Amino acid sequence: MGFGVSVSEEVNTERVRELKEFDDTKAGVKGLADQGITKIPRVFHHPPDEQVKVSTSGGEADDIPVIDLAEVDKDPSLRQGVIDRIKEASEKWGFFQVVNHGIPVTVLEDLKDGVCRFYEQDTEVKKDLYTRDHKKPFVYNSNFDIYSSPALSWRDTFFCYLAPNPPKPQDLPAVCRDILLEYGTWVMKLGIALFELLSESLGLHPNHLKDMDCAKGIISLCHYYPACPEPELTLGTIKHSDNSFLTVLLQDHIGGLQVLYQNTWIDIAPEPGALVVNIGDFLQCSL
């Protein structure tokens, strides 16, 4: 009788060791970038057939709609036009962008600056907040699914619940505390307005989705994608859908966000002052 270890078992053991070694640094992907590496660790390598190819879209017919909310509460005829556009965009794409949404551009810029300030702190400062305990009021780590994902994403993330029970200010990092709480207040107002418009687009009472508690909670997820020395080998975020009622996403000027439409990846180019709205899985299942 003989005993041995299969090649797959050896590879898996080595992979787990590499994952734990990376996780134990508590420095995330930002830590790797700061080291000036020229080759990314193999745990970040994605199979070629999973990599997102450059969008082949070109004409306006392939553009995600940009919807202006400026007069939506002042002019009934304009409101109906917005409702019709939201209905069409939600059915066709599941995505649209909104401008003149009521959140000051200064707040959007301050949020982006606050997120960058957090990630660009010294690693030793951030280590104290690095955790995989999702019960904590503020969770910062790299790749929430680190030990189950086939390949890691080139991304660090922090998240916190801003509603219905906002965190105590002292539970948030000082470098982004005030802007996170302020942004949560603004997004709650926008979320309620969007759910009203979505309800009306379905021929329902404006408060229908709100009364279902679709607008009750807010989770803020803030991602950081450092420059990658081998971007052709990895991804910042893999193909996915959002397990939410609604996602309101703020892009920076760099872009990179894509949506899959009729087997083609379509770029959502950054629009100054715009927010991207994504119809989430929970909302689709609720209707």
C-alpha cells in the first residue's frame, strides 16, 4: 500500500500559503504596488478567457443613457419624460447615469479625495483597521472572497453601513469620516427620489418601493485600484451583478467600468458630475 500527495493537492496547498502570506501583510494590493513590483503574484492571474476585452461599441446607440433630473420635481411633463427614459434604460440596460441629481459636485469630489486619503496613508496606520470580521462598523481588506475566488482582483476595499443605523463617528477613520457621513445623507435623498421614479415607471404609487423598505439601508463600498504592472493578466473587478436593490456608483476620471450588453462589453465613460445607477438583483426579484 502506498501513500502520496497529488499534484492538485500540492498546488492547492501552495496557493493557500500564498494567499495567507498576502493577507497577513495587511497591506493589500496597494502594498504590492508600493513595493514597486514588476510582476504580479500568480494568485492574481486570471485565465485569458475570463479577461474583459476592450469594448467594440462606437455609436450613440451603444451609449448608456445619461438622464437629467434637474426639473423632475418642478415640471410634470418633464418628470414624465424622465420616468419614460428611466423605464426604457432599466429594461434595456439595467443601467443609466444621472446628472443634476442634487448632490453638489464638491461633495462628490470631497468623497473621492477622502477615499484616496485613506488608502494613501502609511501601511502601518491602515493595518489596525484591516479585518475580515464583517460585524465591525468599518471593514477594510483586500478581496473579501480571498480564499474562495479562483483568482484575486487587483483591488482593495473598505465598507461601512451608513443607514439605517449609521456608525459612530469615532468608528470611522478620521481622514474620511466627515465626508462619508455627509455623502450618506445625500445619497439617501437621491435613493428615495430614484425609487419614486422607478415606482412610477412601473405604473405604481411613487412610495411603493420605499414602502417596501428598498431605501431603508445604505452600504458604502469604496474601492481602490492601484496602478498594475501587468494589467493584461488580471482584473480590478470580475464579471458580476450587484446583490442590492439599487447601486449608485461614483466613478473617478480614470474610468474602466463596463457593462455586458448582448454579449458585448460596453464602456461607461466617466461623465463629469454624473452618478451611475445600477438596477440590483434584489429589485429585479422583487418585481
